[in-house]
Amino acid sequence: MRLRQLCLLAVLTIGATAHAEETSSSGNSTPLSLSAGSQVTELQQRLKESERLREELNTQLSRLRQENQRLVQQLKETQGGALTRWLTEQQQWFVTGAAVALIALLCGIFASGGHRRRRQWLN
């Protein structure tokens, strides 16, 4: 069992050495630390740009929310004030009473209309 472990360790060591030689001889002249530094700088710039955009969007969102609240309030005022502009309070009560009387009259006609005809035929 120890022989297997030693063989495996030897194969891994040889493979890692060959891989390290490949990466160093591939012609990559930029050291790893410089490319990582440039990536960090690029990422920091992208972060600043993203934060700036986020702030712009937040201000735009708050402006849109205020405008939305103003429009909702304006809509409520318009809908509530439309009927009161056409009718005074006394006229509104009169119209409501007339509508109730008309509905009661129609219900009475439909409810008793069929019975009158039958009584007329029976008399």
C-alpha cells in the first residue's frame, strides 16, 4: 500500500513540475502579480462606475416615486371633485332619492305584474 502512495506522489510531482515548466515557457512575459494588479485596478474602476450609476438610479427612483404620489393625489382629487362640481349636496340627495324610488317602482311592477293579469282573466 505504501508503494502505491509513493508512486502516486511521484506521478503528481512530475506532472506539477511539467505543468510549471509549460507555463513558464509559454511566452507569457507579464508576471502574475502585474496582471492581477491591472485586473484589480479595472475592477475598482468598474465598481466606481457601478456605484455612480446606482446613485443616479436611486435619485431617479425617488423622483419617480414623488411624481407617482403627486399623480395619485391629483387623480383622487379629480375623481372626488367631478360629481360635486356638477351637483350640489341637495341635488345629490334628490338624485339618490329619485333613483331609489325608481328602483322600488320597477321592482313593484315586475313583482306584481304577473299576478294582475291572472286575476283579470279570472274575474
